[in-house]
Amino acid sequence: MLQTVQQRNSRLLLVVLAAIAVAVAGLMVLLSQVGGEGPQDTLAGIPQDGTGLGSEDAPVTIQLYEDFQCPACGQFARETAA
């Protein structure tokens, strides 16, 4: 009898955790669709020239090289840098 109570509690805990995971995933999807600043809003007021971004007089220059056959580089280019 004690074992069945423990099994029932374990199953209940598993169901509750699964429900929480589904709720969190749904909330994340909803929040990702709500929006926020787009890339154009983020870059407003920053000088742009071709592929260059920022002032030519900046003390630091960052050059970005990407391999779009690399899954991580492609995902970054599509989802983050775009």
C-alpha cells in the first residue's frame, strides 16, 4: 500500500512538472511573438555604409567572418544578426 502511494505521488509530480514545462514553453513562444524593437529600431541613428556599421573614427574595428554552412553561424545570421 505504501508503495502505491509513492508511485501515485511520483506520477502526480511528473504530471505537474510536465504541465509547468508546457506552460513555460507557451509563455516563451507568446513573448517571442509580442515583439519589441526590430533591427531597424535598434540601429536607428547609427551610421551605416554598405556592410559597415558605426563611425569610421571608432577606436575599435570588429570584423565578422561567418560560414553559413555551419549550423550555429547560419542560425546566428538568420535569428540574431538579421
